[in-house]
Amino acid sequence: MLVGIIAGIVFGIVNPTLAQEMKPLGDGFIKLIRMILAPIIFCTVVVGIASVGDMKKLGRIGVKALLYFEVVTTFALFIGLVVVTIAQPGAGMNAKLTDYTPPGKPMHTVEFLLNIIPDTVVSAFSKGDILQVLFVAILFGVALGHIEKARTLIHGCEAVGQAFFGIMEIIMKAAPIGSFGAMAFTIGKFGLKTLVPLAKLMGCVILTSCLFVSVVLWFIARVHGINLWKVLRYLKAEFLIVLGTSSSEAALPGLMRRLEELGCAKSVVGLVVPSGYSFNLDGTSIYLTIAAIFVAQATNTHLSHWDEAVLLVVLMLTSKGSAAVTGGGFITLAATLSSLGTVPVAGIALLLGVDRFMSQVRALTNLAGNAVATMVVAKWENELDEEKTERALATL
């Protein structure tokens, strides 16, 4: 994986034109991963929920997970605001705006909630919408949990899930090629020179993400008796996949498997990880705050403390729907600025050149955040096998 990433960077510098033709390699690998996401999530969640039996316990896991997500992502938003206010990366740019309309249509809260319900059971899988698949899987798992003669069907779902994990292992053999193609295209398309004018912005995002992981996540893990650095090392393959592809989705199946190996119960992993990919986007929260304030600074738009507070509150809500919006965090930023009216939406065009690079940082932070969240919720529910955790980490 690491060789593929480095080779992609070198190839992008040496032959930018040909490097851009490598894009299908990265796109193909991500499509292969997305192809198996829905069945893996469905089988894992169904087996986990049906095995729990106690629906009150299931509800507890969900409520605790959502509470954790909200508190931690709010911290991420606040830290981003502090760093970008101190660093002032957009100051002095005096950007002149041109009309710019980003692709896609942002969703409002009601639309986002209604979108969780698929048109049909089959459409949830055909569209590959994680939240819709999760919704169907929860209903199916709860239903099986109330049927005494459903053991055969539950074991069947578990066997199908194992088969798809086997497919994932086959696909992962192509990970170095996919990472090479994605990285070569990125460097060949945008070049290293394009990073210079916006290096300070990228520095803010990277610094804030590192602070969040090394301070906030470390503190949370330490309080719960979890060795954060060993856990992150154990997930190194998943981090390399995200780094090479700029897609946190590409690492989702591997993350779920790894967390089970670290002692987290299947029921906790099945609920927390898929929902975390929509509601626990720590890296995206950091990016949204910094990017919004950067646009304001670059366009000489003054924001009062009240304006900044309102911005944080709105981002706290809109960031939760970024996984369900075409264009992800970028489109969510446009939707937020449009709803506020205090920062010119056209200013997000300034971010186009480096958004691809910052998406890597966002995805890496999201991955770390969801790993910690799953282990913490498992600990709260006494569903973390600490002996299994120690055995797994001892292999490092």
C-alpha cells in the first residue's frame, strides 16, 4: 500500500499527463469496495441485533452512540474554530468572487430523515445508501430476534457475511494498485504547485485534526483504559487504504472486521460503525468549520462572535447529513453558507484546488474517531472483551 502511494506521487510529478489517465485504477478499486458494503453491513447488523435478543439493550447502545457522536463532533467543530481564528489562513487573500454553483442538491433535515426510509427494500441495496441499508437491517434483525425458529436464518446471514468478507480479502489484494492510480491522478491533475497558495489552509486542517486525535481522542481513550496509539497502529492497513483512495468508505468493511478482532461485540460494531459514518464525522466537522471561516477571511467578510456561534450550531446539524448529500462535505459547506447568508457561497470555489487533499485528512480523522467511538460504546455496555483486545494488540 505504502509503495503504491509513493509510486503514485512520483509518477504524478514525473509525468502529470499520463498520471491523470490512471484515475480508473483508483475509481475501480473504490467501486469494488462499495459493491460489497451493503451486504456486509446488512449481514453484520442483522446477526448482531438478532443475537442480542434484548431490545432494551439494543436501544441503549443506539442512544449512547448518538450521544457520544454529538458531544465529540461538537468538540471537533469548536477546536476547528479556535485554530482557524488564531491562524487566520485566509487573511490577506482579498479574493475576487465569480459565480459558482456546486453540483448536487443539499438536503434539509426533514428530507434527510425521510431519505433514511428507502422506497423499497431492494432499492436500499441498489442505491448503496448506508443509512437506508442500516435501517432495513435493524428492522430485519429486530424481527428475527422475536422469532424462535429463526436460528437457521441467522446462521445463514452470518455465513453470507463471512463469504462477503472473503470477497473483501480478495479485493484488498488490488489495494496497492488502486492507491497508486488515485494518488497519481491527484498529483498529476492538481500538481504540487497548486498547494502553495493554500498551504496555510491545509496546515490548519492537518494541525487541527492532529490536535483532535492526540488530545481529544487520546483523553477519551485514556479515561476508558484504551491505548489509542496501539489501536491506531492495529488499524494501519485501513488508514493506508483511506490515505491512498481519499475514501473512508473503502476502509469500512476492514474496520468492522478489525474492531471485532479487538474484542468489540458484533452487535456494537454493527450499529456504531455504520451509523458513525453518517453521524460521527469528526474530520468533516473540523474541515467544515475551518473552510467556512477561511472563506470569510479570504473574502474580507467580517463575522461577529454571534455569527460564529450561529455557524457552529448550523454546522452541528448539517454535518450529520453530509454522507447522504451528493458531493459530501463540500456540498454540505455550500448548503450551510447558503442558509446563513453571512458568508458568500461563491467563495467555496477557492477550495476546489485542495479539496481532494483535505478530503484525505478528513477521512483519516473520521476513521480514527469511529474506531474510538465503537470501543468506548462497547466498554459502556460491557461488550468489550479486554483480554481479546490485549491479545490482538500484543501482536504488534
